[in-house]
Amino acid sequence: MNLYAPISEHGLIGDLQTAALISTEATIDWFCSPRYDSPSIFGSLLDCQNGGHCKIYPRVQTYAKRQHYAPDTCVLVTRFLTEQGVGAVIDFMPPALTHKPTKNHRLVRLLRCARGGMTFNIDISPRFDYARRPHEVTATAEGWEFTSGDEHLAVHVVDSLGEKCLSEGRIHEGAVQLTATLRAGSASGVLLETDPDSPPRIIPPEECDRLLEETVGFWHDWLAHSRYTGRWREMVNRSAMTLKLMTYAPSGAMIAAPTTSLPEQIGGERNWDYRYAWVRDTTLSLHALLGMGFTEEAAAFTDWMGDRVREQTGAGKHPLKVMYRVDGSGNLGEETLEHWEGYRSSAPVRIGNGAVDQLQLDIYGSVLDCLQHADQRGLQTSYANWQALTRIVDWVCDNWEQPEAGIWETRGGDKEFTYGRVATWIALDRAIRIAAARGRPAEQDRWIRHRNAVYTQVMERGWSPERAAFTQYLGSDVLDSSLLVMPAVGFISPQDPRWMSTMDAIKKDLVSDNLVYRYDPAASPDGLRGSEGTFSACTFWYVEALARAGRLREARLVFERMLTYANHLGLYSEEIGLTGDQLGNFPQALTHLTLINAALTLDAHLDDVAVPVVPRASIFPGPYWVSAR
């Protein structure tokens, strides 16, 4: 029996400082506290026997299940249907509205019965510090409390005094086990609270209803700031809310994913910890959220990035780290949890990320592109930030010809990656533009000279006449989908013959059934065993590239088909396997960022021109023309 739910069969809830993954069986499989990158309390996602969980499930053997978000919110509803009754588990975390880090987090699990009657079993079995530290559980007059060192998890009972739906409960092998018997219209449940400021207590359902209404109101008010009214509103809004769930409110940093070590290949070693803020992802988020009208989040990202820029000294091997913790610290030493088996035996389970100190030249292009985009939207760079940026740009001028690890953080040796060179051009170009537009002091002649040299090098050595395409690294004949962004950043015209030829080569070698691989590990070894699925962000980059090249019918088909690979809640992991299963850490911010940007780009191009529409009966007949409006 396989005890692991598929990666895609999970929903995400959170309070803007941490988050939890909940399966379609209403099991909390993953929850870290007090932050996204803290040790886990529930970790059955990575070890179903020893990781810890919080299960709520019907007592009957046979039932149907459905899971959805309450409309325009991050309140997760898991419904169980039987012939005898219909019950639901409503999971949510009231947002931590403070901009100060807190250890106190509440996870509400409200039970309701809509028809007939239903009995639920509740099993609360935490395992603190990635199951490395023992705990004690104590029964109190009105609940239970788990204690492990200085960590505390209180179990508050949600029950009506007049009905008393919950059984007395028992402690068994370090777990609390309860039974809830409900009839139509009744409510019960539990509220889990970390670092509680009061002993466990009985909470009336009305109090949980108030918390629920406040949480629903928060998400409705937040989403009301969106200006997106395009064709794919539901998917774009869900992506935006997912990104908000992965944004650490006290600092404005966005994590790449709330999970670690979910495999890119089942049984393989391509397992990484993504619970950190990548410079690249954070800067891409600015384009997506500004494009939707979320200026407050964009300003927070800009401030966070400005702090990282000012921290650098301009000395050393490279001034910026690839990633940071959400509080801005850079201590991400990588270690392996040998005592955990990994998702479906996909070891190793890693915490920390050894790529933190790699040289990846593209992050400098990301930072300058982000700040220049913000500057154009009224979020001007401060004097202190500009001083630090000039030191970074000078460093780029001195070091852009170094081999590096590249955007994919390969562990097979540094190379002269073409994407890194393109991003270096972005860094220099955007710095020149800011200086010229704002009259900022800068060595513009030097920056222009190096920018032109980078451009010439890419055009001469990054281009392969044999492949008739731009290639992964200088002088090679290997393709790489990261180069799909070249026209989006203005490096090359989307109608340039060289670019059109490159797109044809990528389509031939790296596109399979409209899904896009990052690169071919067999042709370009990356220092790791095994293979991987198609990379979802690359597919959305492909959509943008097609749209900019005027291939709108093809772009829309790829985009619409990609939407079918989302899970039942509209969430995406990092990759898609051969049979359509989701692989890698989940949900992944980069995928949702690129989805939003692809939708914005495709909408804009469809609105500007008449486009061919494919009859529903077939995608093969010739197009007929209608107005895109």
C-alpha cells in the first residue's frame, strides 16, 4: 500500500509567516514553525511513518472526497461524501497581520456536517525538529499540549457546550486521538496553536466562525487590489494568492516553495530545499505583481532587495548570494536527514542549500532589471542603494567573463553560460538606463563599453552556425530553454532570423507535447544522476516567446494546454512527469510567476491584433479570423 499522496493532491494554507500542506484526505502532511524555513512539526510528506501528521478522516471505509478553496480565498475545504451523510473539514490560518516575526501561529480545523450524520477520527501526532527531538504530551482540563524543549503546540477543542460532539480523547504513543460525531448543522474540530499564550481551552464554533470570516475578508480585500481583468482571471488570481501565501510579511521576501526535497524524479537524488528567497524569483515577482496592481507587495520586495544590495561590500568572489533566508541572513549550510526515507523513498532529504555560494551571474541582471522596472513605476532607487548598485555594476564589469554555475545551479562544473552573459548585458543596460533617466553619477562610458562587449560575445560565441541557434554555453551545440527570455528582456528582436531559428531548434529538441525541458542532461551533464520532467516555468516562457514572435495561435494553444496540468486547486509544482504527474517542490513560486507574466503578455498581444481561432472540433484545419476583442 502506498501511503504517500501524490504531490499534486495537496492544498496550501498559510498566515504570511509559515504555511501547511494538506492532502485531499485532509491530512496535514507538512507544517514548519515559526517560519517557512524552520524545522518541521508535521513532516509525513517526506516520511509517512516517522515524519508526524494531523489526520482527520471519516470512520467509514467507503467515501468520496472533494477539495476546493472557498472562492477568492486561501481557505481550504475538504468534503467527504457518503450515503449516510456529507461532512467537511475547513482548514485555514488566520493571517499574522503583524510585520514582526512571531512564534504564535494558529491552524484551525473546523468540522461541519451538511447532511445526515458523520463520525470523524482525529489523530494529532507531531514530530518536532524534523522528528529528531522527542516530545511529551500532557492532558489538561480542556485540551492537550505537546512540549519539546522550548517548543509548545496546544490543541484547543472546538465544541458546542450543549452538543459535545467530541469524545474525551486519549493519548497513545505520543499522539492525541479523538472522535467527533456530527449531525446536520453541527460543528466541531480542533485549533492547533504554536507557542500559545494561554492553556488549551474549549473554543465555541462561533469563535471559529468569526476567525473564518476575518480570514475570508482579508483575502477578499487583498484580491480586490488586482487590476487583472484578462481572459484567465481565475488561474491568474489563484497564482497571485499562492505567491502571497509564500511571501514572508515581516521582510517582504518570497520563498521559492514551502517544501524541501520533493523529488524531480521519483526515487532519484534531485531533491533540494526551496524554502528560501532566491534573488531571481524575488525580482521576477516584481514584474508579475506590479502588472496586476499589487504595488504594496512590489514595494516590499524592492525594499528587501535594496537591503541585500546595501549589505554587499563589492569585495570578494561575488557580492550577492544566490538566495537568502526570509530574514535576509545567508547561512544555508546543506545537510542530509539520514533518518527520513524521503517522499516515496526518494532520498536524500536535504535541508539547507549548498548552491547558496555559487557564482550565478544572471542574478545581477535580475536585480538591476527589477530595480529599473520599479524605478519606472515610481519606486525610485534611494541614494544609498544607488551607491551600492554602482559598486555591484563595477564588479560585474570586472568579472563578467568568469565561468559560473548558471541559472539551473548545476553541480557539474562552471561554464561560460550564454544565459549568464545575456543577464550580464541586462545588468549593465538597466544600470545605464537608470543613470541616464535619473541623472545619477556613474561611469557610464565604461558600463556602455562592457555592455557592448557582452552583446558582441553572445552574438559571436553564443551562436552556433551548425545548430542555427543560440546555445547553452559559449562554443557549445547544446540548447537551453532559459534563452527563451532573450526577446522579453530586449536583447534580440522577437522577429530576428537568428531568434526565429533558435525557437525552431528549441521546439525540435526540448519541446514535447507543448511542454518544455530545461536542457538535455545527456547532452550537457549537470553532475547529477537520473533525469527530470519538463520544467513548467520554461513552458510559460515559451508561451511568451511565441506571443512576442507573432505566433499567437500556437502560444494560446500551449498556454491553454499547460493550464490543464494544474492540480485540482490551480497549483503547480516545479516539473511535470511523463504521465502528467507533478514533480519537485510544491507549489513553486517561479511557475506561478511565469504563469502570470505569460497571461499578461498573451492578453496584451491578443488584444492588439486579430488572431486565428481554432474550431473546437479540430486543431488541424486552417484558421478563420475574428477580432480578439
